[in-house]
Amino acid sequence: MSKLALFFFLVFIPFILFAQNDKPPKGESLKLEWPESDHWKVGGDLEEGPQHITNFIHDGETLDKWTELGNMTSLKGMLGISVDTAMYVMFLSAVAKAPDAKLAVIKKGETQDCPWIIFSIEAPEFKKDTIPESQLWFLIQGKQGLYTNFVATKQPKLPEDFKQKWTTFFEKGRLVYN
């Protein structure tokens, strides 16, 4: 798993514990169609309580050795946290491991009466690792949970065409109900 994402989830656990409802409602999920042309496959899938994490890697890669990493995480029952607050929590967790990390808001909006935000975190190096990692994030606060998604690359800055491609991809995401 990505260094920034792993640290984020360790820091974000208190929010999961304190912001969730007693019983998370069922039926809502975020649908994203990962581009088949990029040859994505599920590299890991973990469901624990209200949290569901799916990592995507390219064919021929592993979670330990990847060129791009995709992640979809749903936090069922987590309500009442603004996407801006969630973004800043992620950024602060990144800065703790990568002091030179940079945050940039790319786009904000609302779809299906739910707020969303797309932003980047670019880390040229880490305290204990010189390999850079930059991520483009998409967060949406659904009616039944918070959905955090990102795609990461091992580059100190995200190229503009990468940002454009993944911004367009994330904007196509939709909440679906069973």
C-alpha cells in the first residue's frame, strides 16, 4: 500500500470511531469504472467493520512493487465530516512523514446532493525514504458514508496530463444504491 495512504488510515481511525453512526445503513456505494486500457487488477481487498479498502495495481505488478496504485476506500456510517476537513487530515498525515509535501485543491463540486473534492498531495521524499510519491485524491461525502479514492505515482510532482486524466475519471464516479 502507498506510504501516504497507510499513514492516513492510521491517523484517520479516530474519526472512524467517533464520526460514525451506531449502525451504518446499507445500500450506498461509489461506482468507478477503472480504465481497462490501463490493465488494472485488484491487488488487495480488505473489509473490516464499516471500512472497505480496495487497492488496484497494473498487471505484472504487486503491492510492494508498483508504478501506479489506485485505491478506493469506503467508510460506511461516517457522516458529518466535510470533504475539506477530510482533505486536511490526509494532508497533515502526509506532512508527518513527508515534511515537504504540497497540497493543491484541483476541483470541488456537488453531485447527487453530495459534496466532493479533488486534490493532489505531492511528496518529493519522505523522512525515511527518498522515493517520491504523489497522489490525486477524490473524496465524496455520501448520504451513508465517506468515500476516499486516489491514484498514486512514484513521482515528485504529478504531470498535467496525469491530473487531467484522473480528474476526468473521478468526476464520472457515481453513488449507487441497492
